[in-house]
Amino acid sequence: MSHEIRTPMTSVIGFADLLRTTQLNREQQQYVGIVHQSAHALLQVINEILDYSKIEAGKISIEKLKTDVVELLESSLHIFLLQAASKGLRLELRIPPGFPLRLLLDPARVRQILINLLGNAVKFTHAGRVELAVEVLEADSGTRLKIHVTDTGIGISPEQMSRIFKPFGQADVSTTRRFGGTGLGLVISRRLVEHMGGSSIGCQH
């Protein structure tokens, strides 16, 4: 099912990219740009629904690879440089002295979680900064990471917090109307953290 749904969307995006390289007038370029953006938005929705379905079916797989954690954090943050710059936001990375360079983890899944949290932070912050910070926690079971994403955005009430970690749940109807999204990102992130043996993520007001 994943292949059958994703492949046509990938083709739409690919041919829209090719079409943008041809001779088009301004109006045609605008139309192709809308197709391209809409296809990417739809593919993101498809990916989130498929990921959620795999997690619910117990089909999610977790790898353990020796990973450069600093590079993983930096590359995840850099994805949002242009978007943050367009809003005048500062992106900050805080890494403690003596932080270990390489740890055993699933880089693809950790990156997926980081991109979701950072994407939300940048989306809902209109001024100020977004900070990505990491701590190392030593436990009997080994080295563990604690990752924080902090922003100066619109905030969230205690009542809204009870909804945002439920499937397809968002803070309120106006949030969906203004910012879009499926309401699955935080649910997927929490489940991935738990599948990797971590504690459930949460947020503070």
C-alpha cells in the first residue's frame, strides 16, 4: 500500500520539477509552483498516515547505528535556516562541553522526530528564537540523550496539551485552519521515542 500511494505522488513532484526547468511564462510558472507545493504537502500527509499505520500495526523497525550526534543535530537544524530567516528567527544549538561525538542510535528516526519538533517550533513562532539543546544522561542501561526544543512562539494552554498527543488532534480548529497539518506529527514522534526505549515526549507551557 505504501508503494502504491507514494510512487504516483513522487512522479507528480518529479515531473513538476522537470516542468519548472522548461520555458514557461510567469503565469505558467506560478501554476507549476502551486502544483509542486501542493504535491509536497500531500506527500507529507501520506507519509504521516502511513507511518502512523505502521506504528499501530507494530511494523515499525528501529536500527542501532554508530552515529555522529552533533552532525545529526546540526543537519536537522539547518533544514529550517531559510524558513527561520524569512521570519527573522534565530536558530540556536546548545551542546554541553565534552559531549560524545558518536552514539548508538537510529539516525533516521531521531532525525524524523527532530524535524517534526523543529518544524512545529518554527511554524508557530513569529518572533524571537528556536533552540535545540541536548543533554547526556548516564544510567545503568547506558548513555541516554535528552533533547529539548524550546521556542518563543504562541504557546499552548493546559487544555490544548491534552489534545495534541492524540491521533489527528490539534490545539483547536483555528490552528488547523491557520497552520494546516494532520495532527499526527507529535503522536508519531512520541511513539518513535517509546519504540527506541525512551520516555514519552511532552511539552511545557
